[in-house]
Amino acid sequence: MKTSKVWYVTGASRGLGLTLVKTLLDNGYRVAATSRDARTLREAVGLIDKDRFLPLAVDLNNPDCIDESVQQTLAAFGRIDVVVNNAGYGMAGTVEEIAEQDITNIFKVNVLATIEVVKRILPVMRSQKSGYIINIGSVAGFVGAPGWAVYSATKAAVAAFSEVLALDVKEFNINVTVVEPSGFRTGFLTKDSLALTESKIEGYEAVKNTQERYLAADGKQPGSPEKASEILIELAESEQPPVHLYLGQDAYNRASEKLKTMTAELEQWKATTISADFE
């Protein structure tokens, strides 16, 4: 398969990002991929093809660095058709015990970097009158688990940002999807990808039990990064991709159950809700 579409993928040196880049290149796409270390990324991908693959060393906390990477992509390929904001990491622990700086850092990477990448690429897509933005969220942004409050907050922010962004850019023929997976075998629960603060406070049993269960599941998650990559490619080829796409049976089960609970609660408290308006 040969295609002229150009993809820009962040967080591409491992996990879903790396699998996606390899799958794209195998299918003939042109790919600009970012990582903190371009050499490590190049070695991980294992392809030397300057006509189709552009590894970029990018500090996603530096807007100027992001802007430079976009310009490099345009210089190499002339356009950007699909952007995948995949860079991010997990954080588990009680809110009491996670350091303030650690909370700031995860919001910078998971949320602010996503917004900054979009800001730099939107002018390109508007001038093209076409484009597709895929932001990688998590089912945890809609249905969180004990001990994951801060991480869930970052992914809820990504989902809300994506929803409204989709409304903002629709007139420019730009689509937006927030992809919200459950557990995938991407290395997400390894020490390199997860900031874990073990609770020293007595109690918090739900947090401790959930952390233990999640860590024990590393490498056994049901989600396939290869299948997810194929799905992302299918989304990019779709004329009307969804704004939300949950990935994995667990994601579907958790989201559908919460929707039922929310609907029931909304109706139960309807009279109180509408009583707040002026009569």
C-alpha cells in the first residue's frame, strides 16, 4: 500500500506510539515521529528511509521546540494530515501523598503538551482545509479507579479539550477523536512509564488493593497495540470518525455502566437540578 498522507506522532519511542509508527511505515505512510532522543527512536523503529521517516528529538514542554519540529516536518514532507498526541504517562497514588511538582509535571506532559502540539499544527491543517487530530486519552478519564485521581484528571481534561476542539474546527474540514483505551500491553505499568507513590498512610485500602492488582496485570493486559494501531489507521481513512472511541472490552464495559449510572442519577435529581433556575 502506498499513500501520500503524512502522520505526526508524539511519544513514539515505545508503547503504542512505537507500534503505530512501525505499522504506518509498513503500510506506506510518511511519518514524522517525536521522542526525547531521536537516536533511540531511530534504533527502535529500525528503518532508515529519509523519504518516509523523520525521527525528531522534541521537548514537548518547550513550545518553540514543538514549532521547530512542525517546520521540519513541513520541510521534509510538505504537509501534515494526521497528528497523534500519544505522549504521556501514568500516575498512581493518593492525592495526599503525591508531590505538588509531580502533579504539575504530569499535567504538563499529558495535557499542556497535547494542547501546544495542536496549537502549532492547526494553522497547517486550516491552510490545507483538511486534517485529523487523534488525542490519546484513557477510559480512566471517564471511569477512574481508586488511586488514579491525578492521572484520571489529566485524561478527563484531554477528553473535554478534544470534544470542544472538534466543534471549533469542524468548519475547516478537520476532524478530532479522543481515543480512550483500557489496559493495553504497551509498557504503561512499567517503572519507565508509571509514576507510583506508595501510600504510607494507614487505611486507603481501596487504593492499595487497586494498585497491587494493576501492577500484577503488567504484561497480561488484554489490549493489543497492533490492533489498536490498525484501528487508528482505519479512523484516519474514515470520512466521519467518532469524537470518542473507547478501545477494549473493559473500556466498553466501564463506560457503558457509568452512562447507565449517570443517567439514573440525573433523572433521580432532576427536580433539584431544574429548581435552581429563576421561575
